[in-house]
Amino acid sequence: MNSPIDSRQVRAFCTLARTGSFTQAARELHLTQSGISHSMKALENDIGCRLLDRLGKKVVLTQAGEQLLHHAKKILQEMETARETLGHLGKWGRGRLRIGASTTACQHILPPVLREFKESFPEHTITIEPGDTPELVAALLNQRIDVALSLASNEPQLESHPLFTDELHFIVSALHPWAKAGRVERPEIPRQNYILYNKRSITFRLIEEYFRHEQMVLNTVIEAGSMEATKELVKLGIGVSILAPWIARKEIKEGSLVALPLGRRKLQRRWGIMHWRGKRLNLAEETFIGLCEATSLSLHT
């Protein structure tokens, strides 16, 4: 593999091509004419062809020199752009935060978090990648996102900051017989129609495992595309769902939905913020995690 061209030689070459004079180029670069001459000889030896011709006191480019100049200008422009970009990042509040989050977190946790985050970091660029836990773990491992707000994962390369633990309940319409009775009749559980979110999700797997342990199979599972669609279908009496009450907090408070325990045994989930294990968090990432902790606490008080 060929070694990269020396950036100082590239700058000297471009200056010489523009001025056409070793004297002028040396003056602009605060070097000696001998230094410029040696630099150009070294560049020609490195590339393996002649780049410059002397016509009296004037320096002109060979055909190879013209080709190199075309690329060299782009190289210097990219170097200048990189310097400016890094300069901006060095200033207070500049940077980016790439967040992965479950659809539930996108709706209920992120809005108040990002509203406060932007007050402290108004110049930060924020991107959000929605997805379920397995997708967010893959995005973290592929370095497409910086942090992920979702159900905790056991991926060994990732570290998780615990946020909260929730408990799944039956969620039924206010007109459902269970809502009117204020309790769930165990024999009735397998006879209900169920509306659940995403069969590929960790939550769906947890629900299946829970009822398998209870020696039950849930009947006619309808897969809804979002939590909002799930809640609306339950309101219409089309079926029963299994959700954490905080996701339907508004509807439960207004009385259109009712939450009832699954049984004597609880079904709990752990939520957290994941990032690469051992990663040194910057101030923006630490602030984001702190705001998520505060917002999560308010959801359960």
C-alpha cells in the first residue's frame, strides 16, 4: 500500500502552482526557497513523476502536475472543512446526540426530556432512531446511535443505566365485564381476544412466557402497529391488551380504559439507557441520561 502524500508538501505544491514562483511561495509559507525546492523534489520522488517545469523564472505545471493539482485542491478544502467543523465542536453546546428509542419512549419520555435538553444545548444536532430493543442494540453495536432508551438488554458489549421497572396489566375498555367487576376471572383469560404490539418485540415474548408458565394460551392475538392503535381498539371493545399502566395513563385517568393485574404473579420489565460498555460519556450524554431519570420518576408518581 502506498503511503499518503505529506499534507505540507501538498500545500506547498498548491501555493507554488498558484503563484508560479518559488520566491513568492516561500514568502507566503514563511519558508526558504531551498526548503520549497527540496519539498517539491521529495514530492516528485514520492509520486514517481515530474510535476513542475521551469520556464526562466516562472514555474509551470506538467500534465501530471495539473492532475495532482485537481486532487490537491479538494484535499486542502476537505482539511479546511474538517478544521472548521472540529472548531465548532470545541465551542460550548455544539455537537450531536444520536438517540435510539422504543416507540413508547418516543411518545411518552423523549418530548419532555428533549425540551429541557435543548435549553442547555441549543446548538446540538439531535437525531432519533425509533425501534424495538433488538434493533436498537444492533444500531448501537454498528455505531449508528450514541445511546438507546428502551427495555434493558443482556448484550455484553453494552452497559445499561437503570431507569425504572414497570409492571404489565390487562388493559380493558371501561365497558368490559372485568372493568365492571373490578377483577379478572381466571377461566375467562384464554377466552378473550387480545390486541398486542409487535410479535417480534421483547414484551410480546415476555407475555407469551408468562402465560405459558400459567399453562394458558392467549386467544386470537391481533398485532397492532402502534400503542395508540392498540389503545383505540381496546376502547372500542374489540379486545383486551396487556400494557404498562403508565402508557395508558391519560386514558385510565379519564376513565375510558381500566388497568387490572395479570394475576398473583407480577410481570415486570426493566427500562434503561444503553451505550457502549466503558464509553466515557460527554456532558450532553450525561445530561440526557439525567433528564431521562427525572422524567421517568415523574411517570410513576
